[in-house]
Amino acid sequence: MPPTATPTHRLVPSPAGRIHLVEQGSGPLVLLLHGFPESWYAWRHQLAALASAGYRAVAIDVRGYGRSSKPEAVEAYRMLDLVADNVAVVEALGERSAVVVGHDWGATIAATSTLTRPDVFRAVGLLGVPYTPPGGPRPSEVFARMGGAGSGDEPGAGSPGAHPRPEEFYISYFQQPGRAEAEMEPDVRGWLAGFYAALSADTMPAPGAPDPHFTGAGGTLRERFPVGVLPSWLGERDLDVYAGEFERTGMAGALNRYRNMDRDWADLADWAGRPITRPSLFIGGERDASLAWLADAVKAFPETLPGLLGSHILDGCGHFVQQERPEETNRILLDWLASLPA
């Protein structure tokens, strides 16, 4: 069945200022949220498939990305601000509710949107990153301990000037404004190519190679990325699209999401430990490191996602689920959407 319409670009008002979106089709609204470091373009394979099946598919540039607004203040990228953007998009489109589907950071934003605004988001699909309820230890303390040395209890662990650690987890590395930008922005296209290759199933480093999710003491992430190879899902034109946006905007807006995780931890204290009761779906890549780190979160789905209608682990798939396996992802998404209450 052919798509009911061609993709249309729009700008709509939001608390950020504006959100850029791409929509295709008509019917029940499905809001698509990308992860780091991507854009609405991460959903290029899903827009037409959803439209053809009778849905109004809308992929946005999350605040800080692409043509959406990019507030200067780091604290303007808190999770609840992104939830407010999503609600504003639904309202601007003249809708009262939506199914929300996210990948990577988009999965966490989608989950939090459904947790905090179940009146707007009637179902949630999570790709790559499983749901973990708010609460627990402060995130910065957890990530500081992931460097592989010391207890992580020492003051300033994982921060500039702290006692050197053999490795530093990428989220800790992203915390200080300007630090990761200095690595990425001199060669955005090259950095993105390496990052995408490092996390994709067909190009990721071999077992036993230095882990690209960590930096050595005083090193960079890019030192551990594959060189001179693109994953099969990423053509030169696709890379041009992603690189062109970040060359224009810089990387700070995207990285500021990581710099608010402790603020989110405090902001979401009232929802600590709460499950998402709306109908849900999870799709993960068998070779995605997120599944290893968050294996306990997947095991906890009966308690944390009591409305779960399907959990799928795609064999031989890496992190970029809907781009590495578009046809399989589309089939799972459409079957799940068809099973939802009207």
C-alpha cells in the first residue's frame, strides 16, 4: 500500500521556542523521538511505513537538535522540559493524545513522557534503552564508578582535576561543557562516522578491543572508534545529512541532555520507583551494550512495565535498531500498534 502523503516539514511552537518536525500520513498520531547524536532523520524508514498503515507519523528534532530551538542555558535541557515540548507538539497538531516511540535518549524521553503525562501519551515504544523507574543513586555517582578503578567515592571522581582513572565512562566525559565539544567539532563528520561504526553490529570493535564507551586517562572517545568504515545502514548521503546538521548547530545542544541527569534525578523524585502502566513495547539489539548494562531492567519488566505487550531482542543487531533493521522494526511496530486499544 503506497504512502498516503509525502513527508512534510513544519515548525510548531513549544516551551523551547519551536520544534521542527516531519510528518507523513493521517490517522492516529505516532510521535517518534530520536537519540544521540541523530535527528528526525533517524526515523526515515518508519515514516512511510507508518503512513501506509494508516497512522499520522511525526518525527521531531528534539530540543537542541536540527532546526528546533537550542536554548543557551545548560539547565534548559531537563527531562521535564523535553516532556513539555512533546505535549506542545501533540497540542500544536490538533491532537489530544499520541503513541510515543523513542530510541536511545528518545526512549528515555518517551518513557518519562508516558510516566508523567499518561493523559496525553496512551502507549509507549522503547527502542534500545529499557525503562528504569526514576530513583536510586544519584546518576553522576553511578557513572563515576563505571571507570573501572577506585570506589568512586572520592570527591570529584570522574571530573577534571580528579585523581586519574584508567578509564572514564562516556557519560562522565560528556558532563563538563566544552570538553566533548572540543573533541567532536573540529571534524564533526569524521567523529560521527566513527561513533556510528563503533555502536553498529557490523562495524563495532572486536571482542577484547578497547571499549569505545570509555576513554583512557587523558584520552578521547574517538581514539577507540573504527576508522575508514561505515556500517551497512549508513550511506555517504545519510552521513552528510547528520553531519550537515551538527556542523551548522554545534554539539552543545545535544550534549546538554547528558548534563542534566542529576537535575532529572531530583525533578522526578515524586515518580521514584513508579511503573509505566500504559501499553508498552521494547525492541533491543542483541549486540547493544545497553542490554548488558541494563540487563536487570529488562528482567524487571513484569514490575516496571506491567502493560508490556512485546519484548524483542534482534539477533546480531547493534544499537541503531530502527536503522540497522528497518523492515523488522517496522513489522514489530505495526503489529504492536494494531494491538493497542482504539
